[in-house]
Amino acid sequence: MPFDLHPRLRTPATALAGAALLAGTLAACGSGGPSRAQTLEVWTYQDASTHIQAEAVERFNETSDVQLELVEIPGANYQERMRTAMGTPNAPDIFFNWGSGSISDFVQQDMLVDLTDTLAETEELRDAFVPTVLAAAEIDGGVYGVPMRGVQPVILFHNTELFEQIGAEPPTTWEEMEELIEVFQAEDITPVALGGADAWTSLMWLEYLLDRTGGAGVWQRIESGESEAWGDPAVVSSAQTALDLIEDGAFGSTFLSNAYTNDGVSTYFAQGRAAMHLMGSWEYGGQLANAEEFARERLGYGTFPVISDGAGEASSIVGNPNNYWSVNAELEGEQLDAALEFLKHTTDDAYLSALVANGDIPGTVGVDDRLDDHPDPEFARFQYELITEAAAFTQSWDQALPNRAATEMMNAVDDLFSGGLTAEEFADTLRGVS
Amino acid sequence: MAGRRRARDTGRPGVLWAVPGLLFFGLFAAAPMVLVAWLSFTSWDGLSAPAWSGTENWTRLWSDPAMHRALRLSLLLTLLSWLFQTPVALLLGVWSAGRQRSRAVLSAVFFLPLLASSVALALVWRSILDPNFGLAADVARWLELGDANVLGSQRGALLAVAFVAAWQFVPFHALLYQGGARQVPRSLYDAASIDGAGTVRQFFAVTLPQLRNTVVTSSVLMVVGSLTYFETVLILTGGGPGSATTIVPYLMYETGFRAFDLGYASAVATSLVVVATGVSLLMVRLTGFGRMRSTREGM
Amino acid sequence: MKTVPPATARPASRHRPLWRRANIPAGAGAALWLAIVLIPLYILVSATLRTREDYLERGAFAWPTSPSVESYRRVLAGDFLTYLLNTVVVTAACAALVVVLAVTVAYSVVRTRNEASRRVFQLFLLGLAIPSQAVIIPVYLIITELNFYDTLAAVILPTAAFALPVGVLILVGTMRDIDEETYESMALDGAGPLRTLLNLTVPMSRAGIATVGVFSALQAWNGFLFPFLLTQSRDTRVLTLGLYDYVGEFRVDVPALLAAVVLSVVPIFAAYLLARRQLVNGLMGVGGR
């Protein structure tokens, strides 16, 4: 049985514990820890798009001695599980993440391979990615991830049939938004679907509201470590706007028990029971898979409305610039070469075609030529323009902050939306979090 | 006599026989107790080595509003559980102690929830309580309650957790009471009914006093169980809405495995151990487990 | 948990009218609880026989008008059998470990008459009080250091350790009921501790051993926390964690999700039908934690 103490910790207590185990209490039990074998573990978040990564791994395995094994982790807590595993000798070798805060702890501990040189020296990767997309993988002057899925802006989706029914257009200004909320409520339709049981869906509203009210700069200050920026008046005012929305019944009365991660909210939206839904672009793919007719015939999309006296740009967006493959720094030699080789495939034709066909907009340059292959080219062009013309692309806050700060922030967001905090208390709670 | 004692001792195992079990238990249960206490004095992110941080976590814990709220919620949940489960389990247990065939059959049905894991049951209840697609939605419609925001309201979520816990654990406690009620001497009932006591009075005058020990055992198990409740909260409410169901074990999980502030989470965990141990020692005292030694061993 | 039959063999003899009357309020209460127990179980089973569309359209309570086993097929087509196999391995290993260790510990506690063995017993009694939730962080640390993270051993070892105190408690109780005289005659035959254990103590403690086995098996089968935090990949996923993950996989396909729940309970249910008594005893052990 291989028994090597992880070098970071040789406390007397655990050594003793280990000795006790070795003493034969249980030598027969357990297969022992896997040492780094010829097979590399590739972790990805499991959802409707996972088959693209599975196919990429399969293609890679056909040509390589070092084999990859795709581990699909489903559910809302991918980040926690990945982070937990990274603290063990059984950490994944290549893994899906959101860049920035989702990997910054690892970068600080030198646990990831700096890909700066790889990106500069490899023909397939050099200048392949849109710089703003790559930015989220840049930490402390290094590049620690390669974009591997679509760019995911958060979009205000709507049900075109319901808008026709009341004879209105999707909102472009906040005043229109407020008016629509009243109209839909009078029609007994929930104005906006919100899966408040998953706090990150509530967060999207705050992200956009803060952007429109105070401009993208407020968040940039917070993200760069200036936690006092939570005290910016725009934070309080956007939190208050969110509270007003709740108060006005914009989200209906059950939004706190609606979940997005079980598709509850999406189904509710597809059934025509809510008029709008603020969600990442992946919502389109989800609807296409679960409610195809709705997706093709009634699913409309647009930008987040402008707040008239706000400092934000109408073209600014929030969302996930992309997802990334990062490589564990424990890899060396042949295995490291194989991992880096695998990264190259994120830009090959088969991979990009699969992404586009799946409804994604890859974060590579020159992608506009491919948009006609998208299941809905019109939606693809809309997204593409949204991304390329954005004055600012704010990364989802929970992905931008490191785990600890993100958890504190998400708790505050959850408390705000469930009535536990006022707007001022929300801002006060977050002061010091970054 | 000396010869006889020797004969007695020849077949006896030494205390060494207990060593494998002790080592095993020590490594995976006792050593962690010591380790968690040690970790509570460190700062540890799960990636680098734990660094000694003195009493920092403990002073923080002492004044942390999140911890206070979690403790309050844990105690409230415990109280709710006790108030709900004890009467139901007691009545059900005493009722099923009757030896009628119908009762035996029904007891077997009551028993079913105990077979499934907390995870399975929480998933079932989560589906039932879904505000749009669950039974809760239908019921709300029938009763014209407007909506089924059970899991989305502060009180509703905690009550839901308490209810699901009861649904799952009442059968267990009912079994305890059933066992207890069957040991009540028949003659006591006969005497009571000669005195003209009706069913209700018999229950209070005979059954309940006779079940005193069972009540203690069941209550203590209930309290410890409620203090360490986790799976149902994780699946049913995720600690929400807001922090409405963030009880101590969930807070520990969130601090430890979401924020990866494992040192602080260890302090939370240690306080949980202290409370649970206190209650269990009480259990040992009150129920006399420690005095269970057989007289045959002459100890 | 022993149940002693009441002194009078036939219940409700002389005071039949009184007991009959007592049935009415109690019976009504029992009927109410029966409904509370059965409605969720009805939904659990009926939903699995319906399609996702039907469930979303007609609500949770509707009768399956055209029953289909499609949901079960979906679940079985996935990784369910892998999870099941993992769970079986974990369960069997846990039960075996706990039985062997609890028997040796209890044997030593009951048959060794000195201060040390008394201390051993007290330690295990204290062990009853350790909630696994509270020590999950150091257990994570130890499992990681032992290089067991994401292996089945990571689930088996702590699960067994936490089932051990109850096992010891039960077996100490059982073994104390064995007559001293029987031991003495074994000793006069010159039997050593091992022979005594195998030929006398174990056969005479069969009921207790069965209870301990069932108890630890149930703990392992239904355990969630250790697999949740100590394993990750599909190859090591046990049923409870698999169920949890199905939420993310099946999403709003409630019938498939519930079908997985039903399938995960079926083996225990079968055990319940076959060995009700041991199972009940084992479960009482569960509460002893």
C-alpha cells in the first residue's frame, strides 16, 4: 500500500494516526491512494454541454499514449467539490473552472501551471482568444487557464407571446421595466422569473443594477481589493432597487423557493407563467433541450434596461467571460506535455464547431464566420454583438472573488433578497469583504 | 479458592484483544476529536498547512452574529423537534404496543420512513414542497392559499425541516415507546381500572410515569439528533432562505467546505462536540448506561 | 431492545369495553399519521410511473393513467448500477469490519476484569457522543494524509469507526448474558481465549452480532456525509451521493429522480421483508448514536 504523507503536513498527530493504520489495523482494507498514473483526470462540470468535452477527450485519447479520463461532476456545488479535491493528493490534473476567484487561491499556492509561455509559443493558441475573454484567467501576471466553452453573457430573456398579448415591447429603460411589472401583475402573470433559492440568480440582478447605477468601475474597485468600495452609494441604491422589485412583486411571491439548478424556474418560464427571465446565455440551450417549442417560437432576448440617471453604459454586460481548463502544477514530463497538448484542442475546428452547434459562442477570435452554424444564428449574432460591443464585461461576482469572500458575499445577497438585511445593512455587511 | 480463580482466568482474553478496535476507533473517531480541537486554534485554507493562530477563531466565534444565529436556530429546531416528535411518538408507540393484528400491520407501515436515507427522503420532500410543481402547489391551489412558498419563507423553511425530521424519526421513537409500553406491568392497569380510571387517566397515571426512562432516552437521542442535523437542510433548503435554516452543522459545512475557512469551521465543530458530548454524558447519567454491568462479573 | 411479553398472555381480557373505547381517539390519531406517512409514499411511487410531461402538467398527486417504467429505465441506463455496486462494497466491508472489531472489543471488555478494560468500555461509551458531522474536517485531513481521498476506503473506514461504539455497546450487553459457568467448563477443558470466543461466545451472541451487522450495514448504506466530502468521481460514488447528484442531472425530471430514490430503497425494503426483526434491532442501534 503506497503510504506517503503529503508533504504539506506531517503533524505528529497524523503521523501517529498513519502509523496506527500501518500497524495493521486494516492493511487489507482499501485500495490505497492512486499515485499519478498514466491516466490523467480531467474534471468538468456536468450539464447539457458536457458531451463536447467528452468527445474532445475521446479524440485526444485516440492519438495519445497518456490517456485522459473525464470526470463529470454534476450539481450546484462543483466549485466546492473541486476546491476540496485540490487540497488532496488526488486532485484533478486538468479541470474546468471560472478563472479569477475560482482559482486564485491555487495560484497563490503555486498549484497551477502558468500557461503564459505555452500560449505565446504554441501556434494553435497564440492570439487565438479574445483578450477580454482571456483576462479572467490572468492572475498576478500569469495566465492560468485556457477558455474551453462559450462566452456566457447574462441576458434578459422574455416570452414574446406574453409581450404580444399585452401589446408591449421588452423594456429598454428602467421606467418601462417598472411599468411592465405593473401590467403583467394585473394580468396575473409573474413579471420576472427568479430562482432565488439559488442565490447566484439573485446576484445577477445586483450585478446589472450596480453596473447601470454606478458604472462598471465600482465593481472593478471592489474586485481589485478595495473593499471599502462596497460603501459606494451606488451599492446601496442598487440593493434598494432590488428590494423595491421584490416589494412590487416583480418576482412573484414564491421566488425564494424557486430553484434554477433543478430547472424549476426555466420550466415555469417556459410554461408562460412568467414574462421575463434574467439568466446566462446557457438558458437558451437548456430551453432548447427541455422545451424546444418554447425555445424556437416564443423565447425572446434583449439587453438589460438603462437606468436614466445612472452612470453605467447601456452596452455593458455581466456574466462569465468563459470557462477555463487549468492544469495542475504537479504534472511533469510526459504527462505535462500531454495536458498541454490537450489544451491545444480547444481551438481546433472540431471542438469549435461542436461548441457553436451546441449554441455556444466560443471565446476565440474570428468566430463570426461560424455563427451560421449556430442552431439559432440570429441569437448567435445578438450575443456576438453584445460581447464584442460591450463597454465593459463584468465577471459574475461570485466567480471573481476568492472562495471565502464569495461565500460571505453570497450569504449577504441571500439575506438581502430574503428580507434579512436592508440595503444599508447589506452594504455595511460587505464592507471588508473582497 | 486460589486454584479455582486460576482456572477461571485461563480462558480469559487480555485487554490486548481490544487493541485493534481501539486503534481503529482511535484513528478515525477519537484522534479527529483531538485534531478538531487543535485545528480550531489554527488558520487553514485546506491548501497550505494549518498555521497556529492562537485563540483568534474562538474570540471571533464568541462574537460572530452568524454563529449566534446558527446556535439559536439549532436550539429552536431542537425544541420544535422535541415538541412535535415526542407527543406523536409517545401516542403512536403506546397505541402500537397493543397486540391487535391491525396495529401490528399499521406499525409496519409507520416504520417505512426509517428505511430510507435522509438524502432520499429529503429529495422526496423537496419534490413535494416545490412551489410550482409539487404537491404543495396543488394543495395551495385547492385551499386557495395563493402560493406554496413553504421553503421560501423564513418560518416555513424551518418548520419544513422540523416536519421532515419528524416524519423520518417519529417511527424510531415510537418503537422505543412501544418497547417501553409493552413492559408496563398489566397489573397496574388492572388496579387503575378497578379504581375507575378511564383511558385518559390510565395513560397519565400509569403509562406515562412508567415510561419515564424511555422518555428520557428518547428525548436525549432526539436532542443530539437535532443538533447534528445536516443532510435534510443541505438538500431541502440549503440553509436558506437567507440564513433562516443555517443551523450549526450547516454553518460548519458552509464555513469549512464552501469558504474553506477550515480553522474557523473547526471551532464551530468543536463547540458542536462540546454540546453533543454534554448532552450525551447527561444521557449516560440519567439512563444509567454506565451502571449496566452485570452482577455476574462481580464488578 | 428487548421486549418482554406482558404477564397476561391475552390482552384486553376483562376490561374489553374500556380498551375498545380507547381505540377511537387513538385510532383516529393513528389514521391521521398513516395518511401523513402514506401520501408522500404514494407520490414517491406513483410519480415514478409517469412521464416528466405528465408530472409537470397534472401535478404531483395525479394517478398514473398510463403507467410506464421509462423513468426506471432511464435511471438504470445511467451509472446507477455502479453506484449500487459501490454501496454494496462499502456496506459489506463496513459490516464485516464493525462485527469483527466489536466482537473482539466486547469480548475483552466482558471477560477481562481489570481497570484497563473498564476504561476501554468507558472510552467507547464516550465515543457514542461524537457526532460525525463535528469531526468531518479532521477526518478529511486524515483521509487525505493517508492518500485515501476519493477511494471507497475513505467512506468505509470512518463509517465503520463511527458505528463501532454502538456495536461494542450492543455486544457487551449480549455477552454479559452468557453464564459464567459455561465459561468455566470451557476453561476446565483447557480452552484458550480464542477457542472460547469462537466456540462459545460467538455462537451464544449470534443475535447481538446480527444486530450489530445490520446496524452498521444500514449506517453504511444510508450514510451521506463521508461520501459527500471524501469522494468525488463516478467510480467511487455511492448511492446516497448519486441521488444527490441526480438533482443536477435529472433536474426537473422528478419521475426519474424519484425512481432513483425508489431503486435505492428497494434493497433495504427487501431486507425488511426478509429479516424484519434484525432490521428493527439494527435500526434501534441507529438511534443509539
